[in-house]
Amino acid sequence: MGDNPASGLNGGRFLFATALLGAGVAISQFGSNGVEQAMICFAAGLVAIVAMADLSSPAKHNPQAAAPIREPEIKPISQHRDFTSFIDGLADPVLVLTGNNVRRANSAARKLLGEYCVGEDIRLVIRHPAAADLLIDGTAAAEGPIQLVGIGSRDQRWEMLVRDMPGGERILHLWDRSGVYAVERMRTDFVANASHELRTPLASIKGFIETLEDNEAGADPETRARFLNVMFREANRMQKLIDDLISLSRIEAEKFRVPDTPVDLPDLMREVQTVLRHSQPDRGADIVVDIGADLPPLRGDRAQLSQLVHNLVSNSMKYGQPGTPVTMRLRSSRNGALVRLSVIDCGEGIAPEHLPRLTERFYRVDSSRSRAIGGTGLGLSIVKHIVERHRGRLEIDSEVQRGTTITITLPADPRAPQSDGSGANPDLSVPA
């Protein structure tokens, strides 16, 4: 074991203090009286205590222990290791500010605000009065999120939050609230549209009843028959609207429960064809069923799939040109994992700007025409929710003056053996 100078010094001081105390006790024995003996012992003990205190002091022999403890230097958050890779992994735009300058920006922020936003003044990057006020205000860290509209696109809505961080930097976080606002707008529109759709036929029925109560108008058989016919038609319209609303509500309530009942889709398509031929003989004769071979088994809710096919074919019959075919086509994917049902008409088609909104509740391309032919504006919305419950996909392709094709892709029964797609796939057509 190596010698330690500090340890040797401490040992010497201890012996010196002990010797002083012993010497004081020995000298006190030669004192003339007890007072002198006590004074000598007291003086020796005091000297020994001072020596021991000097021995135990860490400041004398350990300069590092005597030095004051320094607080660790706080680095700016942007200088921490892996900080850049961390914020780049976030889906929301995040910026690091030094003063009002952008020091760092993740990939989502650069995509939204521009690749060259780093190094720029944040007030030039986000040109919004509310954002500028929040960033200039020194109490920004205590503020809650603010609402921003128009960043990225005109209809996008964002919430912006700024927080002060150790090291003198600030974190600016943006998150997209467009979806929340869209849902809220749809809910408000739904209530307003449902009220309007019910109020219109109800007002007609009420007006005709008041007219028929008049003795003169009510006594005329021809007027009475005409008014009663309109009232009956309006009452049917209200009933259909309420039925669709109840059906939509029921489908939404079951959307998390995947249906698991075997469904013979070709048989269901022929059944819809038969029903529509009898209920609408003029246009029902134009329905064509085209069913491919080697179709995989399908599991689903038969009642809902029947409603889906009825809605699609009825729409094609209403908006297609009279005398042109309305084709129901059923095919399987090459590996047999999917089933594709297409409904094709030769109608006026739909302009591209309307396609993204066709499945919204009560959305109509031509409101007056839709009401005139008895549409409720809920048919495609019901179709969309049925497809979602069956974990499928809905696609709408349309060309003005050429017609519309709506394709429903549904997953086949995963427990059934799947085809390798090598065999022939002849078509079985059932013409009108």
C-alpha cells in the first residue's frame, strides 16, 4: 500500500494533541492547590481541542472539498444528442426558436412552412397576427394554445403552443385540428339538414290539411284527390328519410363489430335485380348482372350488403339515361383475397369537384333534381358506412356525359383456401 502524506500528517497531529493533554494532566499534579490543577488541565484540554479541530477540518487537507459546488452548465435543448432525430420522428410540426429566429425545424415543419424556414424570423415564417402577438409577448410560456387558420391551405385549422425551455430556447408546436373541426361542421350540418328535410314535407302536409278543412275546397273531389296524393307522397318521403336515418345510426353503432356470417353475394345480386324489376319495371329491365367465375366465399351482414346493392343500383337507375344498361359486375382479385363489386351506369356523370363530398350526409350535386326523384341525400353515406364496417374500400370514378362507376372492394373469407390466380376466369353474364 502506498504512503499517503495527508494520512501521515493527520496521525502526527493526533499524537501531538494526545501528548499535550497528557502533559497538562502531569503538570497539574505539581500544583499547590486544586484551582491551579484545574486551570492547567483546562488549558491543556483547550489546546488539544484546537489541534483536533484543525486535524478534522477537510479544508486544510482536501482543497477540492473546500471548493464551492458549481451548478452544471445547462445546454440548450437543441444541442442535446439525438434531439434532431427525435423531433424528426414526430408527425406534428415542431420548431426550436432562439429569440424570434428558427434554430431547428423537424421534417413536418419544413414540409408545412418551407424547406428554408431554418434561420428565418418566425414572424416571417408564420404570417399570422395572433401568432406574432404570442411570440412577441414575454409571457408566451404561460399562454395556452391559440387557433390559427389558413396555414398550409385555406381551410386548415391549427393550434399553436409555445413553451420556454432551459437554455434560453423556446419550443413551438403546431398540431392539425382540421379533422376535429370538419367533424363538428358535419354534425352541425347534419342537424340543420335533417331538420330542413323533415320540415319541408311537413309544411306541405300541414298546408294541404288546412286547405282541405275549407268547406269549398274540401268538397271538390278532384281537388281533394290531388291534395291527398301530394300528402301521401310527402309522408312517404318523410318515412323514407326517417328510415334512412335510423339505418345509418344502427350501422354506425355496429361499425366496430365485424360481421361474420357467410353471404352468397351472386345470389344477393340476382335477388336485388328481381326486386327492382318488379318495383320499377321501366328501368328495372335495364339491369345487367355480370358475375365472374371462381369467386371466393364472403362473410358479412347480408341485410346490410343487400341495402348497399339496392342503394347503388337505385342511384344508377335514377341518374342514368333511360334505356341504357345499369351493370352489376362481380369479380375476384388475382389471388382470391378480395371481391370487387362494381355498379356501372351511362348517365350524365359527376364533375370532379363533387366526388370527394358524395358520401357526406345530405350532400347533393343537384338538390332540386335529387328531391324531385325522391332522393334523401343519405344513400351513399349509408353505403360508405356499410363498406367501412365490412373493412372494405369504396371508389367512385365518373366522367361527365360518360357515366359513373362505383366499386366496392371487400375482403374474402380469410379462412377459405385462396386461388393462386393461374386458372382461367370465364364470365357468367345474366343479361336483362
